[in-house]
Amino acid sequence: LKYGCNPHQLPAGLCSVNGGKLPFEVVSGTPGYINLLDAVNAWQLVYELAKATGKPAAASFKHVSPAGAAIGVPLSDAEVDVYEVKGKPLTPVATAYVRARNADPMCSFGDFVAVSHEVDVATASILKIEVSDGIIAPGFEPEALEILKAKKGGKFIVLQADNDFVFPDMEYRMVGGLGFMQKRNGKICDAECLKKIPTKLKELPEQAKLDMLLGMIAIKYTQSNSVGYSKDGMMIGVGAGQQSRVDCVKLAGRKVSTWRLRFHPKVMGLKFKDGVKRQDRVNARVRYIEGDMDDAEYQQWVSNFDNAPEPLTAQEKSEFLASLSDITIASDAFFPFRDSIDHAQKLGVKYVTQPGGSNADEEVIKACDTYGMTMAFTDLRLFHH
């Protein structure tokens, strides 16, 4: 490899284990160390997600955690506008990718993409205009492959995954002179995991089940501690790598708020100058939503527009966010206190999935009952490091 995590970490390389073959083929580009960590984790995520849901799946990875993940659920007219794909062909595979990229498009800048199904022209054409490092998928339509191979002047990384590859049962790594080994986390997240429901409300609509499975599988490949919010077949907020679980809930919740506020009429109505780049529009919308700019930053921000937009007030944001509903939250380990549930209810959470097993389980169940939530105990911890 070119280098390891950082340019000074040389030499760096990649090898198969026990003389086995690699799970992918390099079709185009020169992948780096972190690219490959992202690719292999993202591929496992989408492979499992497609198997669990029966739908095409996609993920957008940055620094070994998903910025977004989704399945191929059709977009609403509003989503087509907000995600800037109006007039573009939207196959199920393309839709999965659009949803994954638009969970948190600011964080997805320079991502590595994984797709569970063959990449078609519709998907490649949308990916072509995004800032991204590479993609892993089990196959590519010939025209789609040519589109992707031409991206970034030929430097865009294209990996073809082996759909029949069987991941080894054991995993190994070395850190600080010590060799670590463990059995791979091959536990399947499926509907059987959702049968233990300790809350008063027991009903789980089919979409809620899909969102629960999506959340579980996404956080299975997210650096722990991790919590994820999902709705309508897409992750809408992922909180990764926090030492406190409630901090994960709040971090991911802030992303949920930003995602939802992108649909506010004032945000959708922002009139950019001609020539403002796609990612600059994404970033400008997020900063408009956040609204905490000092004068120097504001002057730079407002240069994206012919006329200064009216501010989005705290009251307007609060009133719009009150419409959030039917959100699912998934946690990679138990909630040790009810504080996570108290915060999640502010974001329209109605469905909860977590392993259970905390001394505070009864307290957490009571909080869910208070807010009218349905919670499933999976008895399955999903730490990932």
C-alpha cells in the first residue's frame, strides 16, 4: 500500500490470511490503508443488510464507521428535491445509495461507498457528481464501470467484491506487540432478534421492523459506543465512538435534527448563486440550520447568495422538529440509565432496539412506556472496535 494510516507509517501492505483469497478484486485506482478498512467493513454491512431485508443496500463510510446506510425504499417528492436528484433515474440500487449519502452529506464528503447489488448506470451517474474516494460492489454494468473508472481522472477506487467469499471464522490483529484473536461476529441480525418486547406497547409495523434491522446492522459496523436513528429505510443519525452512551444519543440526535431541518421550507428555498458547488451547497445549508456563525464566517457564508437569507429562528426550528415521528433508535449495548430514552423522545422516537441486561432495565422500560414507545430486547451486544 502507499502508506498506513498516515504518510509516515511505512511500509504498509495487505495480505490474505492462511493463504486464502482476498474478498475483492481491485478493478481501478490505488486503494489506501483506510480505504480498505472502510471498504471491507462497509461491504460486510451492506451484504448483511441486503440479506436481512431482501432489498438493495448501500453504505457511506468515513474512518471505519458509516456516515449513512440505507435500503432501496422509494423517495418521496420532497426527498427528491432535498437530495438534489430531481429528473435523475432512480432504480432501487440508486435509491439506496442516495439515501445512504444523504443521511449526513457533510460527513460523507470523501467517503467510501459500498453497494450490495450490481451497480447500474443510474447509480454510477449520481455517484459521479459526489466527492468520494471509491466504491465496493459485487458487480458493475459495463457503462457504469466506465463512468466510475473515469472519475477523479482515473484515480477513483473501484473494488469488485466476491459475493461468494466466506469470511474466516477467526479474526486476528496485533497492537503494541500483542497478538489478539477472536471469533468473528457472525451473529445474524434478523426478525428473530425482535421478538422479546418488554414494553406495554407490543406492535411493530413492517417498516419499524425494517428500520430496527437497519439500525442494528449499521451499528454492528460502527465504532463503539454507538447509537443510530433510522426512518423509512435509512439511517438519519449515527453517533459513533463516544465513551458515554447518552453522548452517542445526543450526537446522533443532533444529526437527526439537521437531517429533518433540511426539509424546512426556508432551507429548501435557499437561493444560491449560479456556480456554487454541490458540496458547498450542502455545507451552507447545514451552517444555516446550525446558525452559530460569527461575523467573519457569516460574511463568507452569505457570499453563496445574491441576497442574504432570512435567519431560521430557534422557534421555527423547534416547531418544525415537533413533526418528527415514527423514528427508530438502535443501541449497540444496553442503556445504563433512562436519560437516553428521555432525550430520544424529543426526536420523535417510537421504536427502540437494544440488547437489554442493564440493572436499570426496569427504569428504561418505564421510560419507554411513559412516552408510548415499543422496545425490543435483542440479547445481542454489538460492540465493534
